Amino acid sequence: MYSPLQLAVKYLHYWITSSNGKGHGMHSPFVFEFIAKILNDKTVYPEYEKVEALRDRLLNDNRVLEVEDFGAGSVIDKKNKRSISSIAKNAAKPKKFGQLLFRMIKHYQPVTILELGTSLGITTSYLSLAKPDGRLITMEGSTEIADVAKQNFKAIELKNVELIEGNFDHTLASVVRGLSSVDFAFIDGNHRQEPTERYFKELLAKTNNDSILVFDDIHWSSEMEAAWGTIKKNAAVKCSIDLFFIGIVFFRKEFKEKQHFAIRF
């Protein structure tokens, strides 16, 4: 993983070289709509308060869990025993990005949603509440973290979440085989190049014209940047958007030529 200084330098480069976040000069109607109606949607949806109240509770929960970490580990905490408050602070996506995923799902209305990396279920809750009548499958490698996530889903009355426990290397292929399509996926569970590229290929088999795949921490390390580069170059990917902390790929045939955008957010 990159050091904080390296990340800061990379973020500065992204900020200087990326397109403005207002859509000025954007020639793609699809991407302009994404910027105007999703990135810049300032509506405070009532679901936000419910999820952030859950986050606040978890940030003050000092219970300690035994954690199996199958990914590249947390930037902050590499110990096998972690408090729930530490996980909520260091592993959950900030509300800015959880709420962006909420708006994406609310706007595009995917039917089948897949999340790799449940953690405590904060981001999962945003995904679920954005499409209560959709099907959401979320996957978590750590048994004790998964148990807490299930408690959280029950506490805020999520009805459409199915949680699969186990190492993604052993569970993802069978889950994907059982789906007719993957309409939206958020991949946040293994910050290494080879597994990230492999998960992309497995998901790719069930994507369609309207599918959206979102990859977390695309600039977290040289491996993740390499994986993001491979994913962007795949022939099936027609449009990619780099928001620095996450990367988004689309497969829409309306893009006659492959397009890549880095947009300030």
C-alpha cells in the first residue's frame, strides 16, 4: 500500500488533472447526467439519517471481535483482534461515498446487487435502502464481523439482504453462477491485483448493457492501480470513471469508443 504522503501526492495529481465536478464541457450525455443527477444531487434523503445513526452506534461500540482478514488488510489496524469501533472507523466507507452508491442505485434501479465486503453492514445498508424491492447479496469473509452485520440489518429492518459468509475465493464463483445477471456490484474486499482482476472476470460473465461495477480503493497501492488499469482496458468496458477513492465501469453500447473520465468529487 502507498504511504500517506504518496497517497497525498497522487490525490493532488488527480485533483489537478481531473474534470470539474459540475459537468462543464462534458460532451457525453450519459456522463453529464451522472454528474448532474447523481454526483451533484444534494438531496438529504431520509434513509441517510437511519444509516448514519447506525454508524454512530458502531463508532461507540467497544466490543472486540476476532477477525479473519483474507484481503490485504486495513491501512490502520492489522491485528487479528479489532474493536467494532475501530472497524467502523477504518473499514467502512465514509458517508460521502456510501451516499453516492445510494444515489446511483436509486437512479439506475438495478434489480440484482452484489457487494463483496460486507464489513459491519454500513455501506450494505445504503445499498439496501436505495432499492428495497431489489435483491442484495453481500459477502463477508470474517464470521464474527458477519454476525454483527446481521444484527445491524435486523436493527434497521432491512428485508432484502442475503449475507454469504466465507472467503470470496471459495464463494464468489458459485454465487455468480446462481445469478441470471449482475446489475450492480460494489467490490471492496481484497486489495490485491490478482484477486481483484479475477473477481472482475467472474462478474463480467453475468454483466449486461446496463450493469455497473464499482471498485473501491483503486489508488490504494500499485497493485490496485494495476488492477484498475487492466479493468479499464477490458474490451467489454465502454466507459470508466475515476473518483480517486472509487472507480466505476459501465458496459453501455451507446459508447461507440471506449471513454475514461477522472472527475473531481
